[in-house]
Amino acid sequence: MAQKLVAIFFSLSLLVPTLLFLAVGKEANVFFSAGLGYLLASLLILWLGFLRLEQRQPRHKVIFLSCIGTALLAASLPLYYLTEKYDAWADREIIAAQRNTEVSDVSDEPFFSSAGNPIGMRLHYVVRFPRTGRYAPAPRFLPADEALRAFRGFTVLNIKVEPSPSSLRDSPLTVPFGRYEANGAYRFTAEMIPIYLIPSRNRSGFCISFSNVEEERLAVSDLETYFRIHIDGTSADEYLGGKSPLTRQSYNLKRYYDAAVAEGGQRPCVFDHEGNLR
């Protein structure tokens, strides 16, 4: 009876380091896998030891089982250390791959709506990946003039990739998120609109939402500016030490605001429960 109580006690105790793996593991999948694997392996070893001791009936079987349980608990410490080291190494490898992801053949042009309004910009670029893996080379346009920092720039409305990357089975995210093959040339075409212009889910219309008064002032001003082309997780990602190229031509901010109004841009943004404009 005492031996079974000891087995139950250590079975419950093994949940503690497992929960720590999940809680302290920064939501990385490797910690979840390591924690779950540790729990299953430890329970298997503990209860196999229990059954073996029940069969052989040694004199100090409770002590032997307690030693097994203690050793399994202690094993969680080096396992967590190794998992953390592996996770840090994997992160460094990902960043290195992103920095070596080459962006080329970048060009930009005005993007017109079906009604002929200059609603945004169209961006073309080619990406080559140094190794096969998961990437998300999404573009953003940021003002090149530091005095225009309050204007948040342009973001993606639509994006196409040729050839199409493999979809991620464990993720609902779509292009540009995907699995790309090494050394292949992927051609991206992105239609960009000002960040303050928010489309409804069914793309039937837009609404206008500025982050602050300064952004609104800049948006309605008659300023001409170039934009820095930032492409996440590539050689054109400044946060990774890359260099963002400039647009080939300058763009007038007020022209895009006037186009948004001409397209029926509403203020304030009011959506229904399905994400469509009311």
C-alpha cells in the first residue's frame, strides 16, 4: 500500500515541472513538446519501476521507488536547460536565414481602384530563400522623411506570390505566410493602401481611422515623399540589420486621402458582428 501511495505522490509531483515547461517556455513549441515528452516518459519509467518492484518484492522497495521518483524530478532541470539552449540556437538559425533572404527586382507604381482612384501603391519584388522553411516576407511602406514619422505608412491589401508557397498545415495564416523552397525565385505582387484606410471583411468598402491628430494632419497635407520599402524577415528588414530600399518615385499624401474619400471612406469606423461596415 505504501509503495502505491509513493507512486501516486510522484506521479502528481511530475506535473509540477511539466507545468513549468509550459509556463516558463515562452510559448515555444519545443517547450511544449519537451514538457509533454518528459511527463509521459517519466510516468512510464515510474510505473514500470513500481510493477518491477511489486514482482521482485525487495526489502526496501519503497525507498527504491522514492529514489526513482526523485531522480525523475531532478532530471527536469537539465532537460529544461538543454531545451532552452536548443530554443535559443533555433532562434539564431532562423534570424540568420532571414538576414540571408535576398530581396531583388524591387519596383513600385500607383495602384488604382476599379473606379480609377489612386487608392494605394503596387509593389513588385523577388525573394530568394537560403534554405527551405517557414517565412512571411510581408511588405510595409514607411515614410523616408523622419519628419513624417507620425504617418504610419502603407500596409498590404492584397498579395500574390508566384509560384505559390506550400501552406502551413498547423496555421490558419495565408500568403505571404508559408513554406518556401531554398534558392527558388518567388515573385511577389502586393497592393498597398494607407494604414488609416481599413477595409471591411467582404471588401465592399473602407473606413478611415487615424491614430492621432498629427497623422490626420499629414494625411490631408499636400506633401510629396518617398517611402522606405520594409519587407519582414529579409535583407530588406531594418530590424534585422538589413537595408530598406526607397520607392522609385515620390507620392503625394493628400492624393491618397482624397481617393479614400472618393471611394466612400467612412468616419468613424463602425462594423457589424461579421466585420463588415454598417
